[in-house]
Amino acid sequence: LLSKLPDVGTSIFAVMTQLAQECGAINLAQGFPDYDPPLALQQALARHATTSGHHQYAPMPGLLRLREAIAGKTARVYGVPAPDAATEITVTCGATEALYAVLAAVVHPGDEVLVLEPAYDLYGPAIRLQGGVPVYVPLSAADFRPDWDRVRASLTSSTRLVMLNSPHNPSGAVLTAEDLDQLAALLAGTDTLVLSDEVYEHMVFDGEPHRSVLRHPALRERAFVLSSFGKTYHATGWKMGYCVAPPALTAEVRRVHQFLTFAVSTPTQHALADMLETDSGHDEGLPAFYQHKRDLFRELLAGSRFELLPVPGGYFQLARYHQISADNDVTFARHLTREAGVAVVPVSAFYHHGHNTGLVRFCFAKQDSTLRAAAERLVGL
Ligand code: PMP
Ligand code: GLN
């Protein structure tokens, strides 16, 4: 068989979780919480899963009541006019499906897609599967912020799309209002589109706001903006997300979405609609909830030989380990999982060249007791 992705192995998240399970290690590798979604949401799902008539295909773009609830939430959270539920919102099988549908919808063979690196592991392979060419622009080694001069130098007449991810996985870096202005200036007068992966939108710390592309009119009109209910409701296993984009762009996403999954789980959409309609301020509490976990984990590791990088957003902590080991990051991550009993992700997995970074990524979306148990195993190293 002639593979379409001959150089791609199994995703690092699957690999490290399997290794963690084999070794009985605490899994701070794959990004998922070890606590449950809000009880009201679980109960809503149970209710709809036992409601007659809620078991067949949902409408292709998503249940209208859920899209309307998403429109209302978007207006409330970002202080922008509500996106049109009929023409601007598509409910997807996680942000993962939305990423793939957008790329399949807009990337023609030979098109260039600008990716700031390090980047989530899906981006490069999904671009290549469309015949696109990922053009990697390194983020600053010091703080993982974009260098807009380098972005400018990498844009060509073949650049179909620029991919953004803020808060950023794995670094937690967040884009500022100036960053968005800089990008908008670079794209003015071109037909280059923007894919803004904002799955960590509710995890921005130290009183800073999340600078959503939805709040930037010049970018908004050329952007696909992605959210994940998995991240927002501690429900990564539900695989529910959505894409907000102007009508012409949404029409293209739906052309692909209808043949990728057609629609996503009906009872789950009803449950999320209930939750959003009776919003109890869940998302407003998330920055403080995760900032507490960030601060606790950093405090717990303060006496260790890990060097902790700043975490402005997201739910990952990057750490240098050169005081503990001279191994490359893949070897060190495996060793830490097997010998210390704490699974992590080697940061080289977020680079297309896969070179050693000397960094590992810890997920702190864990119960405080899990973070304490992990830290006990890490401080003595
Ligand atoms: N983008 C980024 C940056 C992510 O970290 C993740 C989740 N790990 C996704 C997309 C996928 O989101 P979902 O789980 O909703 O498919
Ligand atoms: N996004 C999660 C992470 O970065 C994992 C998602 C997945 O396993 N596909 O760890």
C-alpha cells in the first residue's frame, strides 16, 4: 500500500496514554481532565438519552436550538453581534472534525498553509492530506510569540490560509490585540483566510481577556473560529465542538461536514443546548478554576529541578529538564513515565522536524490530589 502519510506514526497523545496505562503512571501527558463534566450537564444527557425521538440524525449543521444557544453565548462572552445560527455556525465532532473540515474545504493541491510552530500534531498531516503545503514559521524560542516580520516574509500569492491557536498548545502563549492587528494588516487586500483554533478560549489567566478573532472585525470576515465543548465542559470524550464563520465560508465547511460525519450526536447536542440555555456561569468560572491548578502545580514543583516556563493560558505546563537529564525529550518522557511514574509529552512532537527540544509538557487539568501525587514523584528527581 502506498501510504499517504508514510512519515507519520501514531499520535503522541495515544502513544503516551497507552504507555502510562501499561506502567500504571499518573497521566499528565494527554490533555484531558480527570474530573467529570458539571452534574447538570450529565443529567441533561441522561434525560435526552432516554427521551423518545432524540435518537435519529440531527440536522446536518447541528440542532437549531444548539446553534441558537451558541450564538447567544458568543454574543455574551465576546460582546459582539450574535453570529447567525442559520448561516454562520456548524456543530462538529469536536474541534478535530472542524479543523479537518475547514482544511478539506479550502485547501487546494499546491496551496500553502502557514503554521506557527510548535503546533498541534493534527495540523501538518491534515494539510498534507489535502495536497496542501504546510509552511512552518517558528514561534519565538523565548516566549512562543509570533514574529510578524517572519510571517510577512513567508506569505506568498499561494498562501490560502493562516492557522492561529490561542491560547496555544503546547506553550500556553496567548495572542494580544496587537498581534491580531498585525496579522490583519498583513492580510489586507489578499484573499488569504484564517483558521483560529480557540479551544482553550476560557483558560486565560492573570486577568487578561481572550482575544478572540471573533472580536476583530477585519479578521472575523475571513476567519473560521473553532471551539470545543470538550475543553469547556470537561467532556473531551463527548467529541463535540463547533465552527463560527461568515456565511460563504460556513457554506464551504458544510459541504465537507455533510460527507464527513453528516451530523453529530443528537442527545448530546440537546444536553449542551440545555446547559447553554440555563447558563450558570460555568465558563466565567474557568479562568479562576484553571489558574488555581496552574499555580498549585507550579508551587508543588518549585522545589524540583524542573525549570518551569510561564503559562499565560491553556492547561499545559512546559518544563526544561536539563538539570535532571541529558536525554532527548522523547527518551526522557518515556523514562519519566516508566521510572518516575508520571507520563508527559515530549515537545518535539509539536514540530514537523521532530528535533529534540529539551522540553516536556505536563497537563494540569487534573484533580488537586492528582497534581500532588505527581509532584511527589517529580520533586526528588
Ligand atoms: N486543537 C487543539 C489546539 C487542541 O489542543 C485540541 C484538543 N487536544 C483540539 C484542537 C481538538 O479538540 P476536540 O477534542 O474538541 O476535538
Ligand atoms: N489535545 C489534547 C492534547 O494536546 C489531546 C487530544 C488527542 O488526544 N487527540 O493533549
